[in-house]
Amino acid sequence: MNNEEQHSESQAPKEHSLASSLGQNAKLSQNADGGIDVIASVGGMRGILETVIPGFVFVMVYALSRELSWALIASIGLGVILMIVRLINKSTLVQAASGLIGILICAFAARSSGEAKDYYVPGFFIGAGYLVALVISIAIKWPLAGVLFGFIRNEGTEWRQQPGRLRRYAVATWIIIAVFIARLAVQLPMYFADNVVALGLARALMGVPLYAAGLWFAWLVSRPATEKS
């Protein structure tokens, strides 16, 4: 056995272990019919509201007052309230503070430049990062949709040995990629046109709701022939 083959074999268990870890921690879930529970998979109704409302409040306050400071105070204040509610409901400090940290990063970007539109810049970089990671996952034949869906379908990583399943999961991953491309294609022109209100509304509508739709469609496209939709 040459060194290249030994390296390949040693890497395989690590790749499978990493894929299993990602699948187990993805927090995706199925409903009673065996389909994907989209609402639960994106954090439930509370998770959706906590993701959408702070940015929506920011843009609404800015639209009404045209004062960046008031918009930031409203957004951060809401983030603090949501964190306190999570702590009261016995969430861990990390879980409770994660949303506030995201809001603070966005607020810092806007305050640093003095431009309200820069509140949304961190989201562009995060979206672009996910997009690149998804494309790479397809290129290395570990499409992320397969890693996530394969775990809750009890396929593990065996689907990689079946060309048909691998192709379906690659297509499913492209569907999720399309969500991130659509966001950038719609929102970047609004950013460069300084249309803060339209950008804020687009970010709210194309955030969790669009991702949830893409997740559901990706699940349907990648389902095995024997699986119910």
C-alpha cells in the first residue's frame, strides 16, 4: 500500500466522523408522517420571531425617525429582552446570548460607518460564507444536504456509496445554494442604491421564510423512492 492510499484511508474515518457530528448537531427534525418538520428545524416559531423581528424593528424605527441611533437602541433593546426571556425559560447563557451577539455585530458595523445600510453587511458575509461552503461540499462529494438529511433518514453516510443518492443530495444542496444566491442578487443592489428600508424588508422576507422553503423543497427532491413526502 503506498503513502497516498494510506493517507486516503486515514482521512475517511475523520470525514465520516465530522459528517456524523454535523448531522447530529443540525437540529433538523421530522414530523409524524416522516417528512421534515420545517418549523422545528429553523428553531420553531420563537426562533423565527427572534431572527426576524430585531432587524424588522431596526428598519421600521429608522424609516420613521431617520435616526440611526434610535434604530440601533430599539434593535439592541429588543435583543436584550429576548435574551432575558430565554434565560427565564432556562436556556443556556450561550443560547440566550447568541441572538444578542449577532445584533451587536450588526449594530457595530452600522455605528462604525454611520450608515444605516451597514447594519446588514455582516449578513452578506455570513451568507457568502455559507454559499462557498455549500459549493465546496458538492465539489468534494460531501453535499451538505446529504450530511444533514442523511442523519435523520437513518442513512448515515452510506448514501455516498450510491451514485443516485449522491446526485439527489447534490441537487438538494444546489437548491439551498440558490436561496443564498437569490438573497445576494436581490439585496446587494438595494444596498448599493442606499435603499435601507427596502433592504431591511427584503432581509426579513428572504431570511428564515425563504430558507425554510428551500429546506422543504430540498428535502422533497432528495427523498428516496420509498419515502413519503
